[in-house]
Amino acid sequence: MSVPNLDPTLDRASERAAFQDGVVSMATPLLGILIWGTVTGLAMIQSGLDPAQAVGMSFIMYAGSAQLAVLPLLAAGAAPASILLTALLVNLRFVMASAVLAQDFRSLPPIRRFVIGIFTVEATLAGYLMRGRDGRTQAQREQFKLGANLAIWLLWQGATLVGIFGAGVLPMSSDWMWVGQLAILAIGAPLLRVAGSSGAVVVTAIVAILSVNLPAGVGLALSTLCGACSGLLGHYLLANRNQPQHD
């Protein structure tokens, strides 16, 4: 029988180390996040938003796919309800992400679960599932996830600001969207190593082909949504199936 660690100093040190591990783990998607955030910032300015509006959207929404999906609607003067519904549909994938994380953090107080979940994106989820889970206590898992969340949030906001305020310097071209799509592949690639995610590749490819004639932001958001949801659903179902059964 293992003897519990009664030294709070050691506990705090291990939790700080877990937080630092979470930050360091985000070095893998760093380049993809920087490119994707910059492209999103450029797209917001190209769609007609002024810098203040673009910065506000980035801080409030914190979801590149949803931001790109609603930009054509904003430019067309669509009804607020349609814009809100579109953003909610695109972000439904985060419901599945929360379901995956709930297995590890359901015993935490609501406010701490909210902080973990509200800043979760594909990159932080992949990093947590691959490097933050095994061999760690719940407190260490929480700190790892918080470190990853903070690192990606800072990277995203910084990259978005570069796109927003660099729009007058960087060349304005539709090719930026293709660069952004490549960046998304780099960001999402680690999720392919997570159990249950192989089907996401097939779903994403099929939806991307079927939506090729839609506006770039809409097709991209739709394929991202369907692929992420299918992968997270697969992981969630596998995790529940592998849980021990109790009589």
C-alpha cells in the first residue's frame, strides 16, 4: 500500500512542475497557432471590421473557426440571431471536448471546472490527453491543463493582434486562407494520436470536399466542426467502454 505524501511543499512543487509541463507542451502547435491567429486577424480586417471591433471579437469569441464563419454574415448584414446561431453551431465541438474532460475533473468545484473548460481548444485538449493525464494526480492534471490553456490563449491573442494591426503591412491576398487551413492541419494533427480520432480524418475530408463551393470561412468551419466532433465523440465512447464495470 502506498503512503500518501503529507508534505504540502512537495505537493506545491509537483503542481508547479505540472503547470510548467503544460506550458511547454504547447510548443508543438505553436507555429500553427501563430499562423492561424494571424490569418484570422487579417480576415477580420479584410471583412470590414475596424481594429477595435476585431480585438473585441478575438477576446470575446476566442474561436478562430467561429470567427471566420460569422464574418461573411456580418459583412452581409445578417440578423444577430443568425450570427449567434452560426457561432453556437460551429462551437458545438467544445461540448464534446468538455464531456471528455469531465471524466477527470467532475469532482472539482464548478468555478474551477469553468476555468478549465472555457479556455479549452483543440491544441490544449490534445496536449492534455497525450501528456497531461497519465501518472498524475488530479491536482497535477488541473495545473497541467491550466498551463496549456494560458500558453495557447496568450499565443492566440498575440497572433491575432499581429494580423489585425499588420493588415496594412502584410499583403492582402485570398491565399492567406489556404495558409490558415494548413495551419489548422498542423494544430489538429496531434489529435490523430488520441484513441477514437481516426474517424475524424475521414469525416473532415468528406465534409471539406462536399463544402468546397461554399465561402472559404463557412466550408472551413463546417469541416472543422464535423471532424472535431466525430473525433471527440469517438474518444468519449471508447473511454466509457473501457471503464471497468461494477456489479
